[in-house]
Amino acid sequence: MPTDQHPGDHPTEPFDVVVVGEALVDIVVSPRGTAEHPGGSPANVAYGLGRLGVSTGLMTSIGDDHYAAAIEKHLHSAGVRLLPGSRGTGVTATATAVLASDGSAQYDFDIRWELPRIAPSALPKILHTGSIATFLAPGASVVRELLEQSHRRCMVTYDPNIRPALLGSQAAATTLFEDLLPFTDVVKLSDEDAHWLYPRLTVDQISQRILGSGPALVAVTRGGDGSLLTTRDAQVAVPSVRSAVADTIGAGDSYMSALIYGLLMRGADGLAPSVLEALGRLAAKAAAITVRRPGAHPPTLDELGADLLEHEPAAT
């Protein structure tokens, strides 16, 4: 982790999970008007982990404006600490999300992604990264370097969370994605992400291709059709949880947070089919709770443990 400190930064300390990636402000435009929420996929994952009681640090890049202050306050409310080097000067990134009538979102980004060189010292149990941070230069090269240095010393989880508007060439983005796979243990992606990266392959073929590059587990989320968790030895299909939808912002990130939480809490059965099913059901429940309320507001541990009024599998 970085050794340089900015005034107000918390000192470096061991965490159960460290998340590396962008934090920004979502400007949400809907028929109800315009609202602003702290966001960014990695920051959402960190926030979701904090809400689940996991000791979590976030390495990111924010400025010194009012958006940065809002992001920091939001993260601290869940107990998430910014790692040294996360604050800089200038403007904090934004993503404008225009919501459709079904709650789905289209994004337009204003982001620059830079990180100081990160020297891993006390590594967490799990290192998570993903989204824009792993594709956008110059910061993406720093993230790759960190994963290369760390992957044999802690579990690495990765969610590419594809944003086509920022990626340019599909072929180049796929190359960048595949370049990181040997340094990861768990890869989570949506079926939309999977088919954007590999338009000629089925989800099963994509999962097997990813596993062939090194990861031990691939989780593919499929919206109302649930998720598919695949290892080299087993595959488990987990149904989604029926839920009213306010919007889908942060649903995939809540799934990722709960998946990481489950990986931390699993017993000695490794990735046996029963473990895969438990992980998938926990993550699906987290996503269902999140879509019920506007913005990226993942569940607390108490909410995740409580019975839902609607808990049957969603209709397909």
C-alpha cells in the first residue's frame, strides 16, 4: 500500500479487504428529476463491504472539491477508510446516468484516472479491483502492477464492469481484460459484460475461457435469470430474488460486495458446489435489496440476514 500520506489521510493498517479503483459522483437524471449520489463501481463495492461490517480500505483518486468531500463522508459512514495517496487536487470524476422507464441506466463519464505507484506491504485477505480503473490509462498500469505483485500473497477478485463509452476498441479492451486474468482468483461479470467482451461465445464458453487463464471461480450475473457460478470442477445456477425495482444502480456492485463477504466467511469446504450455491444466494439477496431503493444503497449485515417479504425465485 502507499507510504506517502496526505493531511487527513488515515495511516496504513491491515484490512480484511482493500479495494482499488475509481470513486466518483453519479448524477442521476430520471423522470423524477436530477439527483447526485457518490458512486463508482469499486467505491460502491467498498461501501457495500463496509455496510456488511468488513474492515475495508479504498485506494482511489479524488480531488479537493465538494464532490470529493461528499464521497469521503459517504465512505466513512460505512467505516471505509481512504488509503494514503487517494486525495489529490482538482476536479473529482462524475458519471451522468440517464434512467429509462425500467430503471436501467445509460452512462456518460467525465473522469481522469491516475494513481501513485503502490508498494504492497501489509496485504489484506482479499484485494479487489475492477471497472474503469483496470482499463483507463495511466492508472490502469499501476493497478496491473499491484495485482502482479500481490496475487500470490492474497486472494484477488475482479469485476471488469464494462463501460463501452470509455473503452474504445472492443478488441483492445478484451486484451487488457485477459492480461489481468492470470493475477486473479475470482472474476465476476454480468452477461452483458461477457457478451461485449466475447460476442461470439456463450456464457458457458466464456466462463471456461476465463478459467483457462488462471482464476478459480467465475460468477456471471444474468439479471432476472439469476447467476451462474463456475469452477473447473462444478457449475451452479442460482436463481435471482424477486424484487420491485427502483433502479439498477449499484446492483452488480452489491452482488460483488456480498460475494467477497461470503468468500471471507466460508468454511473449509473451498469452492464445493454447496459453497458456490451459498455464495450465489447471498449475493443475489444483496442485489435484490439494493434495486428496491434509488441509488447504490447496499444492505447492512442485519438486512442481509433478515427474511425478505418476497424471497421466491424471480420469474424468467
